Amino acid sequence: LCPADIMADKEGVTLSLEEEDADVALAYRTPEKKSLQEIQQLDPDDESLRKYKQALLGAIPMAVDARVPNVQVLRLTLLCEQAPAPMVMDLTGDLEALRSRSFVLKEGVDYRVKVSFKVNREIVCGLKCLHLTHRRGRP
């Protein structure tokens, strides 16, 4: 059973992928942004909640280097069943060298993109990823 089949309306009309994306985008509301310290200070009298937050969030670092971005993208991996091995792009090194490197994907092949990242300071409510592919010989 396909998730798109479940999303049919009362008349049995199945939503297109664009309509599903629009429906999901409208339903998601970004939560109010709070710092780690604000979250830690909520409900200070509830011992079990305090332990849960400590286990989930860990210790809050006292000194935070403002030069380090809150989110660091470390690796981008292309996973394809037809490829002999995953194609890994290390994004921590020289990005200009990475631009000159090309990956070959056959047209029509299904692949997945895995993004490995690290959050340094504050909680991240969501990330936006823009992924462009180009056909050989075209910019």
C-alpha cells in the first residue's frame, strides 16, 4: 500500500506529489525558538523532567565559540543500489577541489542523498536542503 493511496479524499481521488507536498508544508508549524538555557530553566521543580532534559540535551557548554556555525554540514553521500559503493563528498575540506570532482549517475537511476551534519550550540527546528544536479555538458 502506497502512502499516496492512503492520502485519497472521500471521492477516491489520489493527490499528486505536488499537492501532497503543499499539504504537508501547510500543516507544519515551526515551534517557538528557545535557547538551551531557557529550555533547561523550564519546570525546575519537576525532578523527572529535569533528568530527562539532562539526558536528552546533555550539559550546556559554558563558553561557546561564536565563530563556529551552529550547524556544520560534514558529508554528503549519494546512495544508489546500482553503484558499486556509496559516493561520499567530504564537506569539511577544500570545497574548490570538490567542485572539480564529478560523479556519474545514469539518467533515470534512483538514488538517495544522505546529509551528515553536526549541531554545535542551539537546537535546530529544521534544515532546508537545496540539491541541484546537472547533466553532462550543461551548466
